[in-house]
Amino acid sequence: MIRIAMSSVVLAALGACGSTPEPRTPQQMIMGKWTCETESENITISGVFDYQANGLAQSRSSIGVDAGAVKIALTANADSTWGFGEDGKMTEMVTAMRLISATMAGQPMPTDMVESLVQPMIDGVVGQSSTSTVVFGENSFTSITDEDIVTTCKR
């Protein structure tokens, strides 16, 4: 009788180990901190993005602009909202962006140049949204916007 009881316990334990975990939703998979990189035309962006359960995200990014003879490097913090629609696509919208630093050709940019050139670019990003298709890997994801801009992220 003890063998039968032990066999039942072993079979139950093996059955529990072999069961498939519940599939996670895209919302669950994206939550947390990611190191992401994007390159589009003459602009590169890399940074750490923290997607929170409440549909908000925070990031700190390095932004490089290569306009031929002029190379600008920016560091900015941003707040945004995010969510997945019924079609499975992710929509993100920047709600605030704060410039931390700006350099041109490796030198700090003069305040008047930041105010006239960089700050309007930063202000133009706020309120902009993008929609993308997101494909998840084990510890990574790739998003491709409707404009074919590719972002790769890793944990």
C-alpha cells in the first residue's frame, strides 16, 4: 500500500513539473528595465527604459545626431505612456522630456544654441506617439514602428 501511495505522489509531482506555465501577456513581458538601441537615418538613441505596470515608463537616453560636419550628443530623461492594443501593437507617447546635457563636436553647447536649436527639438518630441510591432525573445525584444524604425532591447 505504501508503494502505491508513493507512486501516486511521484506521479503527481512529475505531472506538476511537466505542466505548461500560463502564457504571459505582452504587458507582463515588457515590464521592467531594458537597455535599448535605435538607429534611424542620422540619429542614434541608446538608453535604459523602465516600463512600469501602471502604463508609465521612464528613460534616460543618449541621443546622437550626425548632420555631416556637425555632430551633436544629447542626454535626456523622458517620461512616457505605453500600452498594447487589441491588434497586439504597442503604442508609446512621450509625455515629458528633460535635457540633461548637450555637446557639439565634443564641446558643451552654448546656452543660446541649446535654447534656439536643441530645446525646440526636445519640445517637439513631447506629445508624439509611435505604434510598433513587438517581438519578444527570452531576455530581449525588438520593436518595429509603422515607419520601419527598429529598436532592439535586452535585459
